[in-house]
Amino acid sequence: MHITIFTVGIRHNPPPDEALLLDAMWAHIRPEDRVEHVRIRAGPGQLSVALFLLAPDQRHAQKSTDEIRQRIADLPLFRN
């Protein structure tokens, strides 16, 4: 298992409920991303995300993370 961490901006201040943000994340995670667990922390203007991935190595884990980050950053709830 590999852990990756990233942040993404949130358009709303104060941020929406973390359960809503987590649901939005899971809705855009695909089975092929091999995400086992997601931890988030919403703060003023940003969301910190830790992904636990069942990737074969760190390079694959980071590639999946980059793709997930781009998918959620494109959502209206978030901002690049």
C-alpha cells in the first residue's frame, strides 16, 4: 500500500461538510485507481487529501493520484 498527499482549493468559505466533500471525491475515484481509503481535512479555502492506494509501486500510486486530483479539481465544488 502507498500513501500520497495533495491539496486542492475549495470554492466555498467556510468549506462544505467533510462528508459531502468525501462523497464528491469517491464519486470520481475509479476502480482502476485502486484507492483503498481516503482521508480529508477541509480548511479555509483548501482541502488536504491523503490517498491510500493498492498500487504496485510509488510511481503508479503518484500517477493515479495526479489523475484523481485533476478529476476533482475540475468539479465546480473545487477550484484549481
